[in-house]
Amino acid sequence: DGTIMVLGSPFQRNLLPGVTHDEAMDYAAQVIRAAMPVLEDCCVTLALEPLGPKEGDFLNTAELGIQLAEMVNSPNCRLHLDVKAMSTESKPIPDIIRDSRDWIAHFHANDPNLLGPGMGEVAYEPIFGALKEIAYDGWVSVEVFDYSPGAETICTESLRYMREIEAALA
């Protein structure tokens, strides 16, 4: 519906030489905080997307995403969770979801193999179970980077798999 803007930007947000992680968090908070009045006036939520270490060296965990959102201190600065990225964290994905419950604005269903849900090794039952447990009612979008099975196959199989899990959790 156009009210959520995801800030992912892999590689464009790497730490600059000589800048510590804490300094980068402060700089990011300042820049994002400056943009928030416009986003708030337009009823747009900025969803910070933590990404895995293969995509960059800044904001690599949901916990850091929440920390940055807290530093920005706006009700319109929230968190975007991505299954592929969460797969790189040491904490189980359902626990990350539960710990982020008050911050999630958007959610990517994908797999570390770059395909959609149900097309890789990630078990989605506990993930969707955690989303249900926290009463998440926002968007879950499928994000893929390997289109070799074909767009229609990816869409059809991902949707079938997610509906199957939804029915099992009902």
C-alpha cells in the first residue's frame, strides 16, 4: 500500500575506513532522524533491514536494527526482518522474531540458497508459528535472487508452501 519503505541497500552502507561501528550507528541515526519528519508527515514507515555479513559489515543483526531504531526515536522507524539474513545470526529465527515483536514492520520470506520459501533448507513452520504467536499482521513478501526455476514456478511453489503452513497452523 506504499506506506512502508525498506532500507536494505547491501554494500552501500558498509563502514567507511576509520569509522567505528558505534560512530556509524550515530551517523546513521542522525541522517535517518533528519528524514523522519517528512516520512511521518507522509505516513510512511521506514523499515530498517539488517543484512548478513555477505551483504555488508553494518547492521548485521535484528538486535542492531532495533538499537538503531531506538536511537532514531520515531514511531515510524521500525524493523524489516529477512529470513536469509536472520539465517546468519547465532540465535534461532523464531527467537529473533519474538525478540523483535514490537518493531517488525515488514517481512521477507526467502532462503539462503537465494530461492523462495519451501525451495531450500529453511523450515518455515517455526518461523510462521512465531509470526502467528506475536500476532504479526503485516506483509510477508517473497524475495528471491535466483530466478533459474522461472518466476511463475517460484511464485506458485512459494505461495503453495506458505498456504500449506498457514493451514497447518490454523
